[in-house]
Amino acid sequence: MLPNREGQHVPNTTFKIRRDNHWVDLTSAELFNGKTVVLFALPGAYTPTCSSSHLPGFNTLAPVFKARGVDEVVCLSVNDAFVMNEWAATQEADNLTLIPDGNGQFTEAMGMLVDKSDLGFGKRSWRYSMLVRDGMIEKMFIEPEKEGDPFEVSDAETMLRHVSPDTPPPEPLTMFTKPGCQFCTQAKALLQNAGLPYEEIVLGHGITSRTLQAVAGAATTPQVFCGGKRIGGFEALQTWLASAVVH
């Protein structure tokens, strides 16, 4: 049975990471001490659930966590530093800190190292998330031990409900833009200043103004959608942000 280490200190290990094309040692103390950290661990970079759901969910909600007292949101996997850095770039995971546990030392000390040799993976991390305050594990969400790759409790929204029970997860924001659009630039700045993560769809990358007209009922940019509902252009976004809906 995988151990729940709530109330215990995180393992004291050293991670080998790459910064500016140089090897750097990062200790557990440097990562956790004096900080509030949300960490989620997963079986492997580039794997389907990790890339489509687990990491994107935490990347989207990271600004919400940080607005509620979390200093850092960390993704950990038993992969090497080169893989983790490339995956971070591919995923555009700018809100996260990706940590390679290449030798599995931290994961093994957590009791979360599992054998996935049947998939050709070797030893990997079981999927879990945890809240760590000043090096002490306050809460762990460990996926149930059953066949396959369960993803039921270690997601970002479950952790957010623990960190801030009264905070609903934000509705997904999507904005259609086009290169050189001054109002698009201003709209992106508004959302960034408000701390609201968004997905940007740029016209010209397989998306045409005709597509935008069909989706939004307007061909001008920007066009902003929240939770499947159209907000509209730049002025409509200003009004929406000023309303009580987002405060």
C-alpha cells in the first residue's frame, strides 16, 4: 500500500536540473523550506494523461493558487532534466516549475516509486499531489491503487478545493486574435493584469476570419469567450472585467 506521509517532512534529496545549459544542484530544502508549495507528481513527460490533463490543469490554475498564498507550483517526474525542460517548453508551462527526479531518489523516499516495466518505463512515480508548508506535508491526494493510470484525485481542482474551499475554479477563457491587432494586445494585457489565464487562438494558423464569423458572429478581433459563452471584443472585455462576475 502506498504511504500517506501527511504530517511528515519531505525527503532530503538533491535534484540535478539544467539552467542556462549548465548543471545545477537543487536541494529539497531550497525547493520547500520557508515556502508554501503545491507539488504534483506523474508517471512521465509526454505521456497522454500527463500532457492533456494533469499538467495543463495545474498550469491553468497556478495563478489562482499563487493569489491564495502558494509560492510555487511544482511538477515532478522520474525523467531527466533535458526531457523535463523540453516538455515544459512544448507545454508552454510558464506558470510551473518542472523538476526532474531522474534517479527516482525523492520519489522512492516518498514511497511512491512503482514498477512500470510492463510498459517499458522501468521505475516511475505513482500519480499524486501534495501541499507542503515549510517542508512539512500538510495534505496528500494519492491516486487509488488499481490497474492502469488512474487520474481521479490528484488534479488541480481537487487541490484548489483544499487550499481555498470557497474559491471556484475559473471558467476557461479563450481569445481569438490576429497578428498586428492593437486591441488584441491590449486585451491580453487586461487578462494578464487580472491574473486570468487564457488560451490564445491566432487567426492564420488554420483559423480564418470566416471561421471566426461562424463561431463568434463577428469577424473582428479580439473575440473573447469564457466557459463557452461569448464575451465579445475589447470594450466588452473591459466591461466584463469591471463587473462583479470576476471579483
